[in-house]
Amino acid sequence: MSRAPVLALVLDAVLVVAFAATGRASHDSDVLAGLWQTSWPFLAGLAAAWTVVRAWRSPTAIVPTGLIVWGVTVVGGMLLRAVSGQGTALPFVIVATLTLLVLLVGWRAIARGIRSVRPRGGGRSRSRDVVPRA
């Protein structure tokens, strides 16, 4: 696997853990003590998502990669939370869905935006590289 997919997977995982840590901190919970308990369902959903969409093929694509990674991570995470006895109250589902949308699709949108405005070939126009014939 090349470097880009590995970095994308690591970034997705870090963002999922950051989501869980932020949620725990916002509820005055001990962030580190319960971080794994809160994170693992979504990390498992993320792993399933990467497998389903084969995200390593186009890790920065918004469609379909980003949207499928987001959807499967949320649905898988919520299902695993439910079967493991963790909460899935509607407000949590809404916040998790929107937050993970911003995180998992958002960084891909930013990466695509940067890629589209970055000059190619060192910033020089190809038309200047062509020497007119006499």
C-alpha cells in the first residue's frame, strides 16, 4: 500500500478517536479512562467502511469513498454501541452523524480543494514552455 492510503486511514482513525474524546470531555467524563470504550465501535465501523468501499484505491475521493466511509462508520458504530449496551439516544445519533460527516468528509473536501488550486508543474504555464516554430 502506498503512503497516501496509509495516511488517509490514520487520519480517519485519529479523527474518530478525537470525536470520541471530545464527546467524553463535553460530558465531564474521564477522557482517557473510557476512551477505548467510546471509540472502539466507531473504529470497527471505520474498518468495515474502508473494506466495503476499498478506500485504499481512492482515499481522498469524496464520492464514493468519503460518503461511504462516513455512513458505514456511523451506522456500524451505532449498531455496535447498541449491542454492547452503550447509549444510542437520538440526540447522540444526530450529533455523531453530523460531527463525523464534517470530520470524515470534510478533510477530503479540503484535500481536494487544495489539490485543485495548487499549480501543477512548478506553477509555470505549459503554454510558455512551447517554443514557437519559425
